[in-house]
Amino acid sequence: AYRLADRYRSAGMPVVLGGLHVSLMPEEAMRHADSIVVGGAEGAWPGLVADFRAGHLKPRYDGLRRDVFKPGTYVRPRFDLLKGRDYNRVTVQTSRGCPIDCEFCAASLRITSSFQQKPVDCAIDELKAVTDIVDTPFVEFADDNTFVNRKWGKALMREMAPLNLRWFTETDISVADDQELLDLMREAGCRQILIGLESPSPEGLKGLDPHDWKARRADQYLDAIARLQSRGISVNGCFVLGLDSQETSVFERVRDFVRDSNLLEAQVTVMTPFPGTPLYERLRDEGRLLEERFWDRCTLFDVTYRPKRMSIEDLEAGLRWLFAELYS
């Protein structure tokens, strides 16, 4: 993105950069842009466009970190611009942020001051707009954690059921605590949810979030997966390898957990200290980053730091072995 920005600027084209990386690394981004937007586009973009038209583009604009879905701020996406594509997957955002606040997370919680949730009527209006432009759409909710508020979630599910949609989202393991919500999700067309399980044991999860929320839920993983998948909702269980608590035995433990739990899908990645996250700051302070700047290797599969309880080579070899075990 920086190379493209530099090329456009060298040709005399004004460049504006925004998004998560820019918001977390604004000083770096400013070297490659005429203007940057920090935070959300809400509260910043209309003023930026007006300033550009008047010939007075400022070097930095700060978007809203809260109230992004309130009247006067909320903007309905232009779904009509997607018409005519050859595939049917469409993203709809119903929330921004996540209260769990995992140390490694580089998602939308980094540009919010609190969990933000879209009013149900706005979300339904957007879903109806999607059905108007795409035949048999498969909706992906572009959320970090959709079902934080179960009352809101149940209201949304009841309104979604008549739309006959199929959809996917990301949420946390506590969604399985509420049987009524699970039934409503099934009736509303949920086909898959992605859940960050991270590690197959409670001890492997300690220190991941400020209140050890995930560590306290680990003993409920198997029951939760069974409840979800018994309703025809497949669970994509996500595991992070190379956590500070993990030794080389973790690779076999993840494989065994996936088999024992009957997870229909599993995602395995390497712990990645994305720039601007608490994890990056901690590993940098501990002198464990292999380099301070490695943005081309933020792939979730490249090792960019020194693990605590295994070697870099052990982590890379264990990951390859686990891929072969899970995806053969």
C-alpha cells in the first residue's frame, strides 16, 4: 500500500490513507500520504472531502471512536455498487469492537473506545438491501464479536428469520450458553461461526486477556461445540500457536482436541505481534522481536519473534506437522 501511495503521489495524485494499520501507526503512514484518517471514517470523511474540494486538505483527520452507528453519524453502505459480481458473498457489519480485549488482537477494537452495536432496524435494512442486489446471498457479518449482547442478538435473529438468508459470523464461546439464542440462530439461517479457542487447555490461555476470560471458559469448550454443531451450525475453531504458555506438546494436543471435539473446521495460525497491539509492545520491550518492522510477514503463518518455551525451528516444524495432521 505504501509503494502504491508513493507512486501515485509522485505522479501528482493526492493520497489519503486510513484503516487499522494507519490508525495504529499514524506517524509512519503520514510519510506516504497527503492526509491520513485515524479511527473510523465516521466523523472524518465528509469533512475531509469538503476540505479537499476547497483546496485545504489537512494532514490528519480523527474519526469517531464511539457512537459510530448513531443517527447523524451512521451511513448506510452502498450495496448497489456490488451488483453484477460473479460471487454471492457479501459483508455486513453489525458491531465494532470487542470487550474481551485479547493482547494479540489487531481487529476493530483497536479503533473503538467501547463496544459499538448497530441498531437492529439498521442491520435489517442493510440485509434487505443485500437481498435486492444479490441472488441467494451468503452474508458474512464483519464483526469481531457479534453476540456480546444476547438481547440484541435475539431481536436480530427474530427479524432475520423471514429473510431466508444463510450467513457466517465471528463470536465468542459464550454464545453456546443460551439455548434459545442458538435455536434462533439456526432458524435465522446461521451456517457457521468462527470462535477463537486459541489453545486446547486452560493453562495455555492464561494472560491472553486482562481478566483471563478465555482461560475460565476453556473447560466448557467441548460442550459448547457440541451444542452449536448439533443445530447444523458448523464451528470454525481457531488456535494460536507459539503462545508464551505453550511447549512443543501443544501441537499434538491441538490435533487431539480437534478430533475429540468433532470440530468441522479448524484454523491454525502463529501468534503474530501486529504493530500497535499490546502484544507487539510487550515483545519489543522484552527484546523478543526478530525485527522491529516486518509488515510484509504479518501473514499469521510467519514467525516474527522468539517463542518463550520452544525454538523458532520447533514452532515452524510443529506448525507444518499440524497442518498435515489436520488438513490431510
